[in-house]
Amino acid sequence: MIHKGWEERPSIKRVICVHDDAAKYVVNNVLTVGKAYEVKNETDEFVFIIDNSGKVGGFYKDYFKDA
């Protein structure tokens, strides 16, 4: 249950959203192109950030570039 404390944990790094054109999901409601986000956790395929809704969300890495 490590995910319960992600909001309070220090960030790993910062990423910048480069696009919100999702083929399958609607992400333009919770991501803003050009905005920097704090990465709370990371896997090979996903980054977990606090998105515009104020909650931790997991997104494909191709939406972001390192800040």
C-alpha cells in the first residue's frame, strides 16, 4: 500500500507535459501542455504525478519530457 503516501513523499524529478493527444483515454482534462509536474513514482512505462485534479494519476511516459 505504498501508493497511499505518494502525495506526501518528496518528488523524484520534474517533467513537462508535451502533448495531451491520447488515442484511447481523455487526458486533456487533467494535463496541461507546457506545465511542469512533480513525479512521485515511475515505472518502465508510466509516471505517477499529481495532476490538475490534485490527485495522483498514472500516465504514459510519452506525454512528458524531463524538465
